[in-house]
Amino acid sequence: MNRRTAANRNFYEAYWRAPDATREALWKEWWEPAYARLLELAGDLRGRRVLVLFAGDGALLPRLAAAGAGIVAVDLASSGLRRIRARDSVPVVQADVHELPFAAATFDLVVPINGLCHTDAARVLREAARVLRPHGRVVLLEVLRWSPVALLARLFDPFFWRAPHRLLSLRRIRGDLPLAARRVHTFFLASVLGVCLLRLAPRSRELRALQRGLLAFDHALLRAVPALGHLAYVGVAELAAPPAANPTPRQRAAPP
């Protein structure tokens, strides 16, 4: 594990050990459209084996399980995984995602959740391709680089100024990763203002109504002017490895 990855692991060990219930509830609510799109891109998950990378505290796991997926959750940090163990009957593994402890061609879908920015993204995606079955896919969610709204969000949550991230640009997701991008969707422009204000007054009906309006505005604006996606806060993308990207199976450890 390199120095940057270790720093991010330590950051998230502290993050999940010191939860902020208001922050987490608001962020999960705000990210709901992106989570919903990720699940749409994932498709029919009944009977599918799904590897969730950077699982955190497992916010997405219940929805994947409800869709019929067989899930394994991996994270660099142990403190979020302890929350998953306490809540869900899902196998969890603390591991360096650059060297996944699974045999080749094990999973139908790999889902990295806002974690490629913590790591060597190309190496992680090559590992994802190795553990994918032929014609398997990656569906990822990432906070995007160059987003001015990300700076605004951090003003309201100084904890994140300490995060040693190197965020991915939309350009890189679309054309400079080991796996080819099929579909890319972006989320959140003006609505970052609403979530920041709700951080100050989370029970305000007026602010919640404003937030709903801003989310609708974001959706319409990004559909009308896709180029604004480069300024968006979050990207969701479906990536596909060509069959040749799945190498001869190499055994490391039996999957959980």
C-alpha cells in the first residue's frame, strides 16, 4: 500500500469512528439520484455476484441485496466495515484494493464507490477486470475533479479538507482509464447550496423544499447542457472490460 492510499485509509478510519449523523443523513439523501442511477446501470442483479469496493459503512448494500445480488464488501478501513458487520449479513474484507484477495473471474459486477480518488485508479480497475467474469462490468460513482461545488461543500464540512484525495476528472473517466466508458451521467450543480444550508438547519421545511427544487433544476440543466457535466459534483459511469482484459485465472484466495 503506497503512502497516499495509507493516508486515505487512516482518514476513513477516523471518519467512520467519529460519525456525524446529520452529515451522513443529508449526504445520503442528497446522493439518492446518483445511487438510483447506479442501480439502473447495474441492471438485473438477481443471482449475480457483486463486489463493492470502498464500501464505507455500506449505505448501498441493502439496496443491492434487495435486488437479489450476492455481495462482498471491501474497504481499506476497518471502522466502516464494523458497521456493516453489525447491521448486514454480508461478507466484508479489509484489503488493499490494488491487490484484491479473490480468484480471477469471480464476480459479475464490480462497484467502486467514491474510492478511485484514494488510490491508483488504473491499477484498481485492472484488478477489477481480473476478478470480473467474461463480459462483466464496472459501475462506479466518483466525486469529480474541477468541481467548484465541491469546494463549496467542503466549506460547510471542514473535516474533508484533511482528505488526501486526488479526484478524477470527467475527461479521464470518459477516455483515460483501463476500462472503456459506455455510459456516463453527472449530478449536482446548484443543489450543493441546498445541502450546505440544510447542514445548518436540517429540519427546515423551507430548505428541504428549496433542495428538492435545486435537484430538479440540476437534472434539467445537465440534460439540456451536457457540457456542464465537467463542473458537476458527482459522476456515475458504466465501464466495460473487453473479453481480453480478463486474464488467465490466477488463484489467490477463495472468495468469501
